[in-house]
Amino acid sequence: TAVAVSVFNGTALADAGVGNVQALQTIDPSINVTSSAGAAYVAVRGVASTDTTETGDPAVPIARDGFFTNRSFSIASSMYDLERVEVLKGPQGTLFGRNSTGGLINIITAKPRENFGGYLSADVGNFGTVNLEGAVNVPLSEKVQMRFSAVSRRHDGYRHVTGVNIDGDDDNSKSARLQFAFQP
């Protein structure tokens, strides 16, 4: 099946400052992330489903290591320790299921490797920004490997908000992932 796809490796995404799906639109002009009544949705080449209710299906789902995210709540979630991100354009129902009429964003995380190693990254900026990201790869034996990765993103809001949802612009998100690989 012929597919129009843009592929971005993890290093290129980190260099461009892309840490979530919303930021992908800064490097791929075919992506547009829009907020509708507090819930966001993704459009690829202008095709989107604005039905963000529990009965609606997105026209552009997000897949992480083969697991689909059909709700928009995780669009702003951090992408970290990535191997690559694929942006598939146009209907992808043949390969990825009925809910991908506009395209698909396929996030592939870095997998455990057979050698010991890791990285640590720290960003500090205005508005109290402190972003930390890191991963460690540990070969437990010749046949079993482990990879632990984590991210913490924090910044104060960009505007002074009063009343309900006073922390609307703030970010204080954390995530971790533990993976094991086994070769029989």
C-alpha cells in the first residue's frame, strides 16, 4: 500500500524542541492541532473529526508503540525517549484501522538495547521552566535487556488567570516508562 509519510527521528525532534504532539505542527505543515470546547483534535491535510465526545472517533488517531489513543486527552502529553515519529497522511484504514480517515501519528519509543548506556537532558528557562528527561539502558543478561526512561516538565503560566482553572497555563507533568526485551 502506498503511503505518504513524514518521519522524524528522536534527535531531530529534540533539537527542534518538539516535546508533544501539539509541537509537531511547528515542523510539519500538514498537521494542525485545534482546541474545541476544551478538548483538542488533530487534523492532517485539513481532515479532522471535531466530535471529541465519548461516542466520537478521531479522524487522526495517535498510536504509541502500536497502542491507539482515540481520545484527545493525551495530545499534550510529553513525547520522550523516542526512536522516531511517523506522520502518515491520508486514509490509513487498510493498515491502521477504521478511525484513521485523515491520517495517523505513529510514535515509536526507543527500545531496550544490548549495551549499557543512557542520557540526561535538562532545560531551564523563563516562567520558571525546568524540563528534565533521561533514560538508562541496562542489559540484564545476554537475552534480557531493560530500559527505563522518564520526563518531568514544569513551567508557570504565561498569563495571570483568576477564578476557576487558575492554573490553566501552568504545566507540571511527569511520566516514566519501563521496558523489557527478551530474545529467546
